[in-house]
Amino acid sequence: MAPSSSSGLTFKLHPLVIVNISDHYTRVKTQLNPPASICASGHRSNNGEAVIQQNPRVYGCVIGVQRGRTVEIFNSFELLYDPSTQTLDRSFLEKKQELYKKVFPDFYILGWYSTGSDAEESDMHIHKALMDINESPVYVLLNPAINHAQKDLPVTIYESELHVIDGIPQLIFVHTSYTIETVEAERISVDHVAHLKPSDGGSAATQLAAHLTGIHSAIKMLNSRIRVLYQYLAAMQKDDIPCDNSLLRQVSSLLRRLPAMESERFQDNFLMEYNDKLLITYLAMITNCSSNMNEMVDKFNTAYDRNTRRGGRTAFM
């Protein structure tokens, strides 16, 4: 495991970067491993190639801004990489950089991204190749492997630091922490992507089950974290662990938000909104019933008028 960073920088990562990397990896994997129906109509590759192409690696640049000690990564774009020479297409990189500079004049290349379970030795060659653009680039690594037991995002951000190993100064990757930063447009986009209908034609019940499962997982995680805080405070009260005033202030600030949800004003606003929702639902049901009744009356009148024109007698019910 790589050591932790000591630079003191604060990193903020936007969801658009994660979505872009995931989309890039999915497209490349689909192109290299087409569905069975497409493979059957074309030329199927041999098993050796299938193993190599099973988990391809993708590469790109991350762009954003740095304000003082805060680095905010807003967006990303793809790069062309030659695995045989382990080099990037510099002309393609410079062209993309020029195009993004026209649209986002305040954004700069902060580093690069790739996919994989861990940083590899060959990644340092790409990292050093970008140092002429940014003297201290960051490396965003997305792990595409699905791990249902993992609670955190499968995204790792690395910095490079110069360490002396066996008397020789060498650049190595070091872990750094980050937070997710979003704006309103990103929240809407992520929510839209999360509610897209599955490609296999999943039913509404399947989507509801997936939604409820996500809510249950969030509540379960919240409960576990609250339990950890409770156990920590109980141990601190029993003098089993030393008192940390900084942490106590943070916990106190968090708890002071809870009584605001039990105030009379909150209850009035909540009941008013709840009643409005019930009223809208009731009106929608009445409108639907009225529409169905009007449709039935129109059909009945059409049938009655037709029989009348034919001279027949129809008993009105």
C-alpha cells in the first residue's frame, strides 16, 4: 500500500469526473468485448485475446482549478495511449487542451486518470511525461471491479513525492484524501442517471426495489456511524480513552442541528406540505375517475345514437 501524502493539499472531486471515467471504460470494454450476438455474426477472437481485453485500461486528463491549498477537479477528457511504447499522443493532448481552454479558460490540466485496482510501475512513466505541463500532477485511479462489500467510492487520488530509497531519490505515488463536491447541475444529472430504466427492460417493481435497497443501505451506514460516535463518547466518558476537545466540538455542532427538526415550526411546515401532497394525489384520482367516466358516457352515447338511427328501440339503463 502506498504511503499517505504530506503535502497538506485539500482535494475536491466532482461527480462528472467519475461519470466520465466510467463511461470511457465502459465504451472501450464494449468495443473490445462485443455482445455474443455481434460476435456470432462477425469474427470471434481467440481465448487468449479475450483474457487480455477483459479489463482494459483507459487513460485521460483531469482538469480544474487550484486556489491556494485547495485543488478542485471539475472535468476530464480522454487521451490516446500507446501501450507498446508506453507514451501518450502529445499532439492529441495539446489539441484537446487548446479546445478546452477556449470553453473553460480558467481550467488547467491538474493531472491524469486511469483504471485499475492499484497504481502500477508503468504509471510513473505517464506521470513524469505530464510534469512539463503540471510540475506536480495528480493521479486519479478508478477501480472498475464490482465489490458489493465496499462502502466507499472505488476512486483513489495519488500525488507524487520524492523519497530516498536505498540512497537513491525516487518519485513514488502516495495516497491523498479527497471529498466529493457537487453543484446543482451535477446533482440533477446524477439523479437522472440513477433513475434511468435498466437496459434489460426491468419493471417498475425492480426499479422500486433497487431504490429502496439504496435507501436501506444509506440508513444502515448512517446508523453504523452514529453507533461508532456513541461508543467513542461512552468510552471517553469512562476515561477509557483521552478526551479530544476538537472532536467533541464537532459532535456538539452536529447534535445542535437535531432539535431544529423537532420544533413547532418544522412540524407545521411538514404537516402543511404533507397535506398538500395528499390533496394533489386525491385530485389526481378524481380527475382520472372523471376522465374514465366521460369516456364511458361517450361510448354509450355513440352506441345509443347508432341504434336510434337504425330505427331500433333500445331500453335506457
